[in-house]
Amino acid sequence: MLRSVAIAGLVAALALVGCSMPTPMSNVSPEELAGTGWELQHWQQRNGGAYPLLPGGNGGPISIRFSRDGAANILSGSAGCNRYRGGYTLGGGYLQVMPAATTRMACLSPERAKLEQDYLTVLTNATTLTRARDPGRDLDTLTLASNEGDELLFVRVMGGEPPEPATVGNTLGGVPVQ
């Protein structure tokens, strides 16, 4: 009898743990992402509002690029003012982004600096990555979502990669600043 109660308790505990885990949603593999570049078009915040994506300043568009270095999955891009690079794993429907290394250029405005910091936080907390293609409109989108409820919607840069992260933030009208 005591053994039956213990087994029933264990089954109930496992059921509770299973209920607390998020449903896997990622529908893309690292192999499909390798060599692709994307620009952030929309940020839906957890409160339902859109995060304002500030243009201009010393920053360019927020971008992400996926590549492979041997067996390692790499993501890199521009966070607005600074470049970043880090690793990620994607499997079983889940995404895990490792904290990224960033350059240390100062953003010209406090708002731009906050946007950049908030983006890197959401990127690191992203748990799912979904891709949607609409060939009729020549549109390829990627959505990174965090458990906290933020969603980052990226549009693929067709016919090539986004600008090299090394040039983002160091150009004036597309001309490198010396």
C-alpha cells in the first residue's frame, strides 16, 4: 500500500513538471539557418506593445546572422551600436542562446543604448525560433520568442547577407568613417 502511494506521488510530481515545461516550437535547424542574414523589423513586447526601433544615431539596423564554425553554431550581428557574436544550440524544438561577446562602442543616445541592451537581453533569453516563408510575396521571416513573452520578428535579407557587422556603426551615409 505504501509503495502504491509513493508511486502515485512520483507520477503526480512528474506530471506537474511536464506541465511547467514550454511546448517546443522551433521549426528550423542550424543547417537551414547557416549562411542566412536577417534584419529586425518588429519587436512585440510581453505587455503587447511594440518596442520602438530607433533609426539613426550612430547605430544601424539590428541584425542577426547565422553561421557554423565546424560543429559550433554561431550567431552574430549588430545590436544597433555594437557588434555581437555568440553561440547557440537548437534541437528538440528549443533554442538556447549563449551570452554573446560585444564590442564596446558608445551609443550616442541613452535611448539607443537601452534599445541595444534590451535586445541583447531578449536574444539571450530566447527559447524558440520559428521561420515562415511566403514565396508569393518573396518574404522569409524569422521570429525569436522568449519565455517572458517578447517576440523579435526578423526579415531575411534576400540576395545576400546584411551589412558586415564590422561596418555597422562605423559608417556615415554608407561611407566608412576613418
